[in-house]
Amino acid sequence: PISREAKERLQTMISTGDGFIIAEKDLEIRGPGEFFGTEQSGLPAFKHANLIQHQKILEQARNLAFKIISSDYEIADEKNKILLDLYNRKYREREKLFEF
């Protein structure tokens, strides 16, 4: 028997040869895995967003993050300090997994 996920993947591959569409469907089915962990599949634990449904607002957030970093790389501006504090409290320990 073929799983529901396998049927969805097959149907996508039958309906298109566009690799971007196939990859997006795979992302939707499988998920991207953890950003700071060892899991290779499954959606990360976002509290307020869904990677598939909220792509536009997540892209806006990404663009804003790049804008902040490009103008305040050291996060020295007082208005950005809260971002650094939040990041450090939530991700700094996990980030150490990637330091060489």
C-alpha cells in the first residue's frame, strides 16, 4: 500500500516537471527539519507561523532581518538590542553546535 504522502508526491510529479513546484510540495509534505537540531524532517516548532501558509509574511520578515543586519551588523543600535537579547536567550546555546 502507498501512503497518502507518497500519493501526493506521485501526483505532483505527474502533474508538473517544474522542480520548484515539486520541491515546494515536498517541503509541504516532509517539512524542512530543525534549524538548530538533529531532526532531518518535520516542521520546526514555530509558534505563530506556518512555512507554507505564511510564506509572504515570512519573506517580509526575512527581508527586514537582512535590512537590519546590513545597517546595524553589530546590533549596536538601541532599537535593535531587544532582537539580540531574544536571539541569545533562545538560540545561543543551540548555535554552539555549529561553531568550529
